[in-house]
Amino acid sequence: MKTPRLSRVRRADPYLAREAEKYEFPLPSREYIQQILEEAGCPLSGDELAHELDIRDDELAHFERRLGAMERAGQLMRNRRGSYILPDKADLIRGRVEGHPDGFGFLVPDEGGEDLFLGPRAMREVLHGDRVLGRAIGLDQRGRREAKIVEVLERANHRLVGRVVVEAGVAYVLAENRRISQGILLSPGARQKPRAGQVVSVELVQQPSQHSQPIGQIVETLGNYADDGMEIEIALRKHDLPFEFSPEAKAEARKLPAAVRRKDWEWEGGAREDIRHLPLVTIDGETAKDFDDAVYCEKQGKGFRLLVAIADVSHYVRSGSALDADALARGNSVYFPRRVIPMLPEKLSNGLCSLNPEVERLCMVCDMSVNVSGAIKAYRFYPAVMYSHARLTYNKVAAMLYGDADGQRDEALRGEYAALVPQLETLDALFRILLRARAKRGAIEFETVETRMVFDEDGKIARIVPEARNDAHRLIEECMLAANVCASEFLQKHKHPSLYRVHEGPTLEKLEKLRQFLSEFGLSLAGGDTPHAADFAKLAERIRERPDAALIQTVMLRSMQQAVYSPENVGHFGLAFDAYTHFTSPIRRYPDLLVHRAIKAVLCGTKYQPTAGPVELLRDTRRRKGGKQPDDAFARAAREAEQKRQAAARNGIWEDIGVHCSQTERRADEASRDVETWLKCFYMQDRIGEQYAGVVTAVTSFGIFVTLDDLFVEGLVHISDLGADYFHHDEARHALVGERSGQQFRLSDRVSVELVRVDLESRKIDFRLIEGVARPTERKGKTARDRDRRAPQAEAPAIAAAPVAAAVPPADDDTPSWRELAGVPPRGAETVKAALLGGSGKRAAPAKSAPPARGAGSVPSRSTPAGAAPVAKKKGSQRG
């Protein structure tokens, strides 16, 4: 068949070459269609567009499908006459709906800029996460831009998990995601009658509209709310985590051998090196089951030879296979207390790709020569076959090398592993050198406390204990950092595309707030508008012995940005590396698997291009919250968005996968946090009325969050329970300040509280303030001292008020954990943070009634009887 010749109009398409690569008979590109419509200067019907673009009769059906796809994507829309128009010309705003539990929401524009308020009436026809076209309609009563929804472009929710409620014979489901405030009506005629209180999975058969609620039907009954393991089942479905492998992936896994075969010693580049004679060992946590790294160290002249062997997952999980597709969808393993959702089937993650002791395993090796200054003078990568000589734990290594608190080493363990002790001591000597190099480089290192949940026979928390982090942890982390740096340098040197672990420096706004905060303590941060990691490290060292070090360190940590995956290498700020990537955990992180494939491609003299996509680019439209932002911040956000678009055009699928993996990492963190919060609520529900000492770990406009000293559980003291005053949120100082009394509640303050309420369903814990404890360092000016003398009663214990429920704030999206800064994955499923470091960082939402003109808080009315709880003047709750 003769290929039709394109007309001059069609050949003028600036994206013709791109379309020709995808299609044998290319249609006009989406951009060209928008260009023609814009040049016309008026709405055009489908027939008029087809005429303008010289669409042939045999192309008309395909062309109409393209117009329909553009309409669904919000690139075009139709007016009342059915003609196509450009949304931008109609002053329409394309974006995502962000719901609030109180029934209102916000329209978050795709192009950046200020969020627009959506009232309860506008939210009737949408659910949280839907993508819409909206139009600004003016200002609400609080002076914020308000929008109404013109058209729903894409529905985000098709299946939800929630709890069945039956009222007056009508059954509906309340979604576990509290941002979805509408009840899901259950369609009648279901095979099984829903029972109140059951947790179910519901498939939406009708989306909401202005005139009707969403309607769904039960597709899965999970059980009762307090059933063992129910919190994990809910989290899996609430966060849309893939937890079952596809039949194709299972079939591929079944075909894999149970052990390494002789023919596996060959790879695309030839024969693997045999390093079975080297006494490599794995060093992991007590509960770890997947061992993806092993280490070996020996003296080499005045320096050292360090081998980091990583499981060769890429040999078994081929690009484009079903196993690869499932791994990409998951992005990473998810660690819950007592359960892991692995990225790969168990046959691979705990078997064939796990470097178990005393069995042969395929691996990728980073073989490094390190001098006495800690500099890596040479390295090479190669596929190999290894044999792990022991499965060691951090505690065992610490006992053999460092001993107990008195320095007494465990001689019994040293005798048991006598053949390995010399190598471990050499490894420790190298570790000390790498530590000095790290300090010289200026990498940031914050001291944090992690916790571990200990469970009883019924699967509930028996106690929460602090997880000691010893030098054996840091030893392995330094080895992993060295291998990761070599991997990034290797790929950069050979100009092969890959995913880097990118951690950018603080934004100008966060730096300004940090410096403003530090100035109150007589401290300063060097470096001007572009400080280096070394400037933060020096400040951290200066405050290490101060009694308020925890407060200052927390604020410094929150000034950091979130580390992400990107093909655009901009360095790792926290670790002070010019280039950094993840190479050491391909069992549990998909980016590491891609890095292995890229390194193998370089070794073979070829180029690796992912074939498991393209992955839908998940736009991260979450931005800094906290009220109206200055115009320059919006301009900068627009520039950053444009840079991301240009990067996506340059890097194609690498950019898509980087965004996707960054999102799955956050998704896993949020799901794990949900489960831990529920378990802690269950743990505390029988302790109502008990009193505890704790520390303020978050300050918001609606109260303070307190983490208990011995239990490591966090809950809210609502602003109405802080005292008889109007309290104002000082975001820069991380404090709530009383307008009349000057009383402050600040991050890291020590307080005494009483547990007054635990709500399992909403995962909320409420405390009542008993007593505030004096701060270790307090600087007051003359005005504050005078105010204290005039109002000494402000220091008395607060009047008891009825507890007000408030959601525990999620961890700040922009706050990295120490593991993210170190680039080291979690070790074991039971490691959690002692205190959620999430801050306020959320924009205040409107109240149902008008808020007071200044601040919020509680002031007893003149008619309030003595001893009665003060009436709280309602403050709008917050987004988040």
C-alpha cells in the first residue's frame, strides 16, 4: 500500500518527527492542534479543526479519538455549542483537588501558584485527588481566592476502603482516607448484607455529582476494625499499595532455579569473577531476612582494599519482564511492624537474591582502593560469584569490636568467629578513616533516636523501646556510601543516563526562617544565600553540648529538602557529595536495579534504556504550605516547574521513573506511619487518665504535639487547653505565644500531660496539659519580663478543658530522615522513629464560623461559672 503524502500544513507540525517515530501514519501532534486553535483566535468545531489540519476521511476516526484524549487531559474543552476551546483562553485553571475532613477543599493548580479554596458546595461533585478544570470566582470571606469546578477531567478514586455505617436502614461507607468526607452509599441488592462496623473495600459504580452522593458496592469484606493485622490491610488499600504479584510474575518466579547454576556464571559480558575464597560477611539487623550487601576489607600497602558485594538482581529480573513490571509498580519494599511487602517475590528477596550464609550467590562487586586519608584512589565494578562466610548482626559485631558500656569485649563471640575477627578489625580501622574523611568533607550528621515495637502473642504492642544505633551500623553505612559514590562517578564518567539520589540545599525562604530562629539564640549560619553542608555541620557541632541542642537540631533538620530520584545530577547536599546514587539495595529499591543494569551496559560497551514504560509522570503538586506565599516564591515555583518540564523532555522515561519512584517512596512512608499510629493508639486506649512527662515535638496553629518520654507515643494538646489566653502561632520561632500573658509553648519544651482521649478509628490521641516545665535556656527581653510580672498567674497550671480531637500531623514532606540523608534503607520491619518530626507546615483552613480577628485560643466568658471549662473560640482547622 502506498503511503499517503502529507500536505504542507501537516508537514509544518513542529513535532512531526516525534509523531513519526511512534506511528506509521502520524496525526497532527497535540501541541500543533493547540497551536492551530490558538492561531484561529476563536472556538472551532471538530469538522473545522479537521479541515484546518487537512485530515483525510480515513484518518477522521483516529483524529476524533485524539481530540477526545486531549479533552480528558484538560488540554482542550468544549463550550456549550460543542466547539473546542483552549482552557487557558477561557481563564480556566487545571489542577488537582485536595480535600479536607471538614468537607471543603482546595484546587492545587498544575502550573503552580496559590491554591484556590473550594467550598462544601463545590466539593459535592468531586473527591480528593480528582483532576479538574476550575474557574476563579472571587474571594471568600477570609480574603482568599475561591474557585468553582467547571469540569472533572479525571477521577482518582475507583476503589476505596472504609468502615460500614448503618443509619435509619441506610448503609454507607466512611472512607479511611479522611480527606474523602462524603459517605459512599451502598447500592441495594448486594449478595451479602453489610454489617455496621465492618471494614470493607468498595468499588465506586457512580461518582459524586451536584445532585447525588457517590455510590459503591462491596467487593471485599476485610473483617472487624480491631482484628489482628487489620491496620496493615487497611493501609495497603488506603494508599493503593500493590501487595499481590501478577500471575505472570508468579509464573516467572516459579521458573527460576532454587540455587545458582553453573551456567549462571556467564553473563552478557563473559565469565564472572570467582571471589568465593574471600571471607565476605553480611552485617544486618536482628530481624532482617533479605541480605543484599556483603563486605570484605584487607590491608593494601599503607591503605585498604574494600569490597562491597551487592546481590545481582538484574541477572534474574530482566528488563521488560513481568517481574520487572511488578517491581516498577511497587517502586520499593514497604516495611510494616511484623510484616514486609517486598518489591520482589519471596523466592528472590529472601532466597536466590539474598546473600545468605554458606551458599553461592551471584553479585555485582564494587572493588575499591582507599588510601590512609579516606580517599578512594581506584575502583572497578564486575559481576562475580561469592560465598558469604557468616551472617552477622550489628549487635554481634559491636560486642566483638567495641564491647559493652565498660569496654569489655565478648570473648565468647570472638572465639566463635575467630577466623573473621582480623578482617572485622581491619574493617573497623578503615571505618575510622572514612569517618574522619566524612567530617573533613563537611557531611551533616544529626543525632536522632529510633524505636522498635515489641509485640505480644496477640500481635499488639507490648512495649516500645529505643533502638540503639552503635558503631557497627555506621561502619556498614560508610561502606555503602563509598560504593554508591563510586557507582555515580562511574556512570557520570561514561555519560550513561541513570537515576541519581538528589538532595538540594534549603530554599531561600527556609534559610531566612532558620536564620531568624537562630538569631534568638545568638547563633548564625555561615554561607550566605548558598550555604554548604559544612556550614550546617559546623553549626551542629557548636550546639552539640548545649541544653537546647535538640530544639535547634530539629529546626535545622526541618529546613532541609526531601531527597528524590532524578536523572539530573545536582549533587547530594546533606552528604556533601557532588554526585550520589543508590547502588546497594536492588532487592528493595527499583532505582538500584536500574543502576545495576546501567553499570552492566557500560561494562559491555552498550547503552541501557528502560523498556518497562513509559510510566505515567506523577506530578508532585504538593508545595510549601503555611498561608499565602510571596509573589517571588510563585515565580520561582513556576521557573522550577518549567525546568522540570525541560528535564522531562531531555531525559524521557528516566525522568518519569525518577518521579514515580520518589512518589512510591513517600507512599510507603505514609502507609508505614499510618500503621504505626494505629498500633500506638491501640496501645494507649487502656491508659486514659494516666499522667506522663514528654517533650513538644510539633507546634501548629491549633495546638502542640507532645511525645511521651518512656512510651514514644505522640498526641495533641489542643490550643483551647493551653490556658486562658489568645495563643498565636509564630511559625518562624516554632512557638505558640499568648497574646496577654506572653506565655510560650515552643518546640522541644518539656511538659507534663494527662491522656484524656484515644480514637482508634481516626487515629487520634489527645492530652490535657498539667504543667509546663521551665526551659533549659530562656532569653527574655524587658517587655517579656514586665509582662510576666504583671501576669504571674499565666504560669499556673492550665484550666482543664474538654479535649478537642485533631489529627496527628504527618511528617513534613520536606523533612528528610537521617536514613534518607545517609542513603541507607531501613534495616528490618520493626524500626520506627521515636518522634514524628512533622511540623505545622500546613495552611489554615476556614472555620465553619468566622474566626476571631486576631489569633485563636480560649478565653473564659464573663458568664462562665467558676471551675467550668472555658469555651473555645473556634479556629479553622488546617489542611493536612
